[in-house]
Amino acid sequence: MSDAGTAPNSSVDEAETADSAVEAAARHTPRGLPLRVENLRKEFGGITAVDGATFSVEAGSLTGLIGPNGAGKSTTFNCITGVHDPTAGHVYFQGEEITGLRPDQIANRGLVRTFQIARELHDMTVLENVMLAPRGQVGESLVRSVLPGLRREVVEQERELHERAWETLEFFEIDHLAFEFAGNLSGGQRKLLEMARVLMTDPEMVLLDEPLAGVNPTLERKLLGRVHDLREDGYTFLLVEHDMDVIMNNCEHIIVMHQGKVLAEGEAADIRNNEQVVEAYLGETI
Ligand SMILES: Nc1ncnc2c1ncn2[C@@H]1O[C@H](COP(=O)(O)OP(=O)(O)OP(=O)(O)O)[C@@H](O)[C@H]1O
Ligand SMILES: [Mg+2]
């Protein structure tokens, strides 16, 4: 038996202890997995929309979340982002529990979503919609507006916000629509606007719920291109999409939900060849 554990060199022992403490801390702070969903459950009356779903999303990845209609994908997004209170289970973001927090509290931590049906404000212009989105604005409260220093702060912030709004509109190539009422946009342009609004909140991670539904092929390429650009900049994406080609060609990791549960996980090839997945889609080509 070795007595290495009682070796006389105590400085080595201390170094080892310090190292293992760091390792232990790292284990409890899953930096590589910004989002972790554990045993998530959501019931609506007699319907169990999400039935014990457990999965994680890796930092910097574009992960796909797929499943037949009614599988529980949107409800999962709603539970993660605080739109719904889960019936049971836990959601962790950047190593901290966020279960049951309000959507604005979760957005403030850098986790935001788009909606299956875009939620832009019809009676406002595209530019106004984008400028409304950011979190953490100083805001023009009464106190701030009467104090000259803070007043300057507000003006400066407005200017920066304006600049960022234009940059974001240019990034999504909808700057030519800046003064158009959002209600006049096409379905595809609305999706780009919604992405622009999400980006203005300066998120760490974005959940995309069918961002390509009703989007023409040109806009689809544009949107996917932007998602890849952002991912290279370190953003993390979880994408719900029914178009299997889009999922298979763009996502390095795919999670399949069926009847509220995670049915399978893996790379495109694993998912294509998974008999349970094929069966869940009842012979639809995937
Ligand atoms: N607010 C709600 N009240 C009652 N039932 C709901 C509610 N939201 C969702 N459901 C039900 O929960 C189940 C899961 O729905 P969900 O919208 O999460 O599925 P989905 O995977 O996003 O489907 P789709 O691909 O059609 O968008 C469905 O049976 C749906 O009818
Ligand atoms: Mg849905």
C-alpha cells in the first residue's frame, strides 16, 4: 500500500488540496452547460404538456430541439423563460437556479426567447420596436431628469441606444424598413425584427421558436447566416424548427421531444437512424 497521501512535502499536499477545491467548484458551476433543465413538468388542467424533460445545452452551440406537433417544445421554452411556472422540475442558467423567476428577471440574466408567433408592436415603427427592447436602461425617472449629471447620462444612453439600434437593423438588413410600421412587415421581415429585438437585449443565450416558419428562402438563408455569425461571437442558441433539413444541416446537437419527454439526443446521423425517433414522426421523412 502506498503512503503517498502522508508524504512529508506538505506544500505539495496544499497545492493538491487547492487544485481539488478549484475542481470541485468547477463541477458545481457548469460553465460549459449554460442551460440545464431537470425533470421539467408542466400540466394544464388534465393535459401534461411537458412530462419530466431533462437536457442540457452546451455553451456556444447551436442545439436543435425537435419533435412532432404537441411534443411540448414551446411549453418547455415557456417554462425555461418564465412565461409559465413549471408544475415541477428545475431550470438552471449559468449554474444558478432560475425556476419560477419572471421573464424580465430571466432576460436580465441573459436568457431570452423569440416566440412562435412574432410579438412586435404593430403601431410602432421598426426602429421604435428595436429601441424598446434593451434591458438595464437608466430610464428617465423624475429624479434623474432633474439632476443634470444623470440627465446627461440619460441623453448619452439614448444616443448609444440609437446607434446600437441602427447597427442591429443593418446586421439583419432591415435598416431600410426603420420607419415602417411593424404591422406592415411581411412574415419573414417580422421574424428578422424579432431577432433584432432579442439581440438588443444583449443576451448570452437565445431560444428560437420556429424562427423560419413563413420565411422565404432568401430571408431564411439570411437569418441562419446571422445565427451562425452570432454563434461564432460566442452566443448560444437552442432552436425549435420543423424543417428537418435546417436542423440536420445546422445543429451540431439535436434533442428530440415526444409526448413531453426527451426521446433521444445526439448528432444528426444518430437522430436520423434512431428507430424511436422515426416512429415518433410516424414515417415523416427526417
Ligand atoms: N396554454 C395552454 N393551455 C392548455 N394546453 C396547452 C397550452 N399550451 C400548450 N398546451 C398543450 O400542451 C401540449 C404541448 O404543446 P406545445 O405547444 O408545447 O407543443 P409544441 O411541441 O410546441 O408543438 P408545435 O410543434 O405544434 O408548436 C399540446 O397538447 C398543447 O395543446
Ligand atoms: Mg410550438
